[in-house]
Amino acid sequence: MDDFTTTAMSVLITEVTKRATSAVLDRNWLPELEQGKRLLQQLLDSYAQEQFTSKYVTKILKIRTLHSPESDVYLNEIYTPLTLRASGDGGGDFELRVKDDKTIEHSGIVNIVGIAGQGKSTVMRKLFWEELKKSKRIPFFIELRKVETTIFEYLKETLKNIGIMASDDDISFLLQSKRIVLMLDGFDEIRLDYRPKILKEITDILNLRYQCPIITSSRPDTEICREVGVNSYTVQPLDVEDVCHLLIKLNANNKPVELVDLVRNNEYLQQTLVTPILVNLLFVSYPYLDSVPESVPDFYSKLFMTLFQRHDKIKNYTRERKSNYPDEKINDVFNSFCFNSLNKGDSDFTSRTLNKYITSSLDLETLDSSEPQLVWSDIIDITCLLQQDGYDRYLFLHKSIQEFHAAQFLADCRHERKVSIYSQILDKIDIDHKWDNVINFLSKVDENDFSEMFLIKKCQSIDLNHINTNKETVLSNAMSKILDNKYISISYNSDNGALMFNGRDYLQSFTFISTFNLIEKGNRNLIEEVEKPVEDSIRRLNEIMSGIDNSMKSEDLIEKILSISKDRVNSAMAGERKLEIPLEPFLQLLGFYDVLKKVVYSYLMSYYRGVYKPKARQLEVAERILDLEFRIS
């Protein structure tokens, strides 16, 4: 970033921030929310304004990228518009192109959903900037992985850091004012055991109690994606024009534009380059590649060594190194480091934790581990796949970098260790989704062992291999796994006899079906046919209560609902109780249990025939070939 750009952007950000603050304060505020307005008025102070602009807004709008590893770039220098798709109120889908002057003005909770590397955080930062420019609301951007207590406390601490002193009441009134919007980035990066607490704060406290507009982001199939009342906006894959536009943006240093022509004339590349991270990886590594990558895993597999050796390919350039290990060994150490840190749930490091992880990885590779800092310094300085972000804080360029190299570590493990690790992942994969993208990579880079040690074993864990000979037992066990600990939430008002649906658990969440989808399709997207019997049972409940369905009296339905409900919780409203009802008896009561059973059987047979059987047959053939090849004569 040159000095002129830095100065120009600094002036622009300052002016936009001042204008937004003044405009929001000039709007009509309800008298009872005046305390929240007084909090924002502190931003008119010159010191607070400067701190807000330099320490907060500017930091959000600056990005460190692979193509600019040694200096920050402003968002607008590299951003190319991305498209979000959502369901409209009338049931049809609509698309939103996130570009200049576009914001999401939804008053509830919007969740931006995207796969690894699809640009969720970048879209959030773009929306942050456009909110400021629009000057109707002040946006507050929070990376959820940094929240250690509550979002409320984190916001309070953020304001304190820019010189704004606020009490809890001040912030409560500000949240209720509808003059701010919370942008909560990376729900999937919250620790699994901490997510329920944060989700409850987002839905019940921040949005329901304070009615504060919220925009979140997440990978697919996290808890917030399934929450009732949360509107999902899905990031769409890049098309060829998006790819070319991004490449031109990245071409600020006048690198050869031949890459754009290559993409336009290569249909396979167009099908592969569906996320911004892949376009960035191609742009940076292309000048040093011996061949164009042929798949997504091929992009990642070439990346480390290409970047680590790129200076060697520049004529008359002598690369400076701090460590003296062979390049391949450094690559192995990086793979081990990625697996170990991912397994521990770490993606944010200090020099101390880097030393710990790299020492462990060097020991594993039987290398001298007395100076681990030399190794991680080389990884940071040469590859830029791990980057410094402020004082003594280091991050992966992108989460998918850690995930791919973790997969590569497992693929390279000796047989006994690999069997053990696959088995441990299998035990947790239904409920712990941190391995999802690793599984996607393993299905490509470790295809045979992945099929034998993971895919086949997962199918056998529910006895899918016996479905033709023991149908009823297999189906009964599958139904138990699907319905175990699944509830529907209903409010019952004893004063007027009203029943109201509040929410429900999804059948496929944290079950083998979700994992089966991951194995087959690379995602955990819900299968509508499996969820439909539950939706139909809720519809029938509403029809009985409204008198449309006369097959059961409403008072009889209420009596039976009360008899099967569990964990009754008193509501804040007089005469109202919130009922938690196990889904299995609920479906039986409304007549949809057998319907679900047929749907599950159909799904299991389809998976058996389409996934399990072909893969099992393929492994049998491979085993016979190996027996013939290595038979001693």
C-alpha cells in the first residue's frame, strides 16, 4: 500500500466516520433511550473520534493477504462483489449482490453462511463499511472467537479501549435504540462447549430482549444455522466473471494478465475456482508452478513447497533461511503442527505456544528441537501461510490452510497411527464439526484409507452393511439414534388453552445422517425429506388447535401433550408454561412416526446402494489386485 493510498483512505475513513456519527445522533431518539444517545455522543469528542477511527474502524477495513504478506491492504483494494442468496417472505429465493451502497437492513438476525474460503469475513467487513457510509446506524464488528465472557462485556470493553466509558445501563439503552447493528463474525470459530451460551445471548438477550439488529457469519450447519427465527443468507460460488474481476484486482503490481486469459479458456479451472481463497492461492503461486493445479486439494498440496521454494526459482536470488532443515522436513513439521493445533482447538498463537507446538512437531520428526523459533520464523517469513497480527499474535492466513495440512499429516501417518486417529475422529464426528473440512480433504488426498478406515467404518457403526438381512433391527437402531435427545418446544397458556410452537431440534443435527451427507456431498446440509414428517406434525398440531383438523379435539390434544412433556419451565408470562416434548412421542401422537420410519429406511437403502456398496466393492477389488501383485512365486 503506497503512502498516497494510505493517506487518502485515512482521510476518507475519518470523514465517513464523523458523518455517520453525526447523522445517527441527529436522528430522532425515543426519550427513554436518551441514555444510549449520550453514550454515542462521546464519539464527538476529538480524542474518542480519533481512537474510534484509527483503533477500530481502520483496523477492520485493513486486511493482510497472501499476495500482500508484508503490508496491510484496504478492503476496497482487493474486494470483488459477492452474491448472497436468501429465502424471501413469499417462499421464493432472492439474491443480494454485496457491493457499494448495499446493506442488509433486516431488523432481526441475519446469518451469512459460507464454506471455507468463501469470503464470509470479507463480506462482513464490506457490509460494515457500507453501513458507515449509509449513516443510518453505527456498526460494531466483533470476531466471536475473541469473546471470552459475553458479547455484551466485549462490546463494553471495546468502547472502553477507544475512550468511551459506559455503564451496563448505557449499553443496554444503546442496544435497544435500533441506531446500531452488531456484526458478529465467525460463529463456527467459537469453542464447541461455549456455543450454546453465545447463541442464547445472541437470540434471547441481544435480539429478543433488546431487539438489536444482528448480522452473523458461520460455516454451514452450525447451531445458529438451525436456530428458529435466524434468516440465512448463503454465499454463492464465484462465476468466471467474478474470478477474472478478482484476478484483475489482485493485479495491482502489473503481474502478467495471462492468468485471466488462462481462466477464461480453461473450463476445468472455472469449475474449480469457486471461492476467493482459491483464486488468491492461484494468483500467488502461478508464477512458480510447474503445472496448473488439477483439483482443490492439488491447489493446497502444491502451495507450501511452491511458496517455500519460490525465491529459489528467481534467477540470481539467494534465499535467506534461519533454520537449516531440508524443505521437505519443514513441510512435514508444518503438517504436524497444523494437525496438533487443530486437534487442540488452537488457531491463534503467541510465540510461546508456537514454540510449544513446533518443538513437539520437531520431536515427532526426530529433528533437533532446541531452536523451534527458527523454524516458525522461516514459515512466517517465507511462506506467509502463518502471519503475524499485532504484537506477539500469529494466525493462519486462512483456516483452510490449517485444515488441509492437518489432513496431509494424517494421510502421511504410518498405518497403526492412522487407524487410531481415524477411529478417534469417528467417535466424535457427529457432534464435533471441527474436522469437517479435514474430512473433505482426506477423501481426496487419502482416498483408499479414508474409505476403509472412515467411510466403511461409519456405515458399519449403524450396521448399514446388514440392512438387507436384518432390516428391522438396523432401522430401529437408526431411529433411536436420530430421535435421541431431540425435542420440540411449545408454549402452553392455561388461561386460554392456547398452544404455540416455539422451536424444535432438527433430526439430522449431530447424528449419523449429517455425517453421511458430509462424506457423500462435502457438507451437512439438511435433507428436506427427512425433516418433513416433523414439519407436517407441527402443521397438524396447529390445524387441530385452530379447528381445521377435526380428527382430534383440541382439549384432548392438550391433555396428551401435557402428559408427554418434560422439563417444564415457567414462563415470565402469567399462566404460561414452556414445554419441552421429546420428538418421538410427539410424532407418534400426531401420526407421523411411521411416516418418518419409511423416509429413514428409504434414505438408508439409497445410501447403502449409492455410497456404501460401491465403495466396499471398490476396496474388495483393490485388495484382490494387491494379493495378485504381491503373491510370492
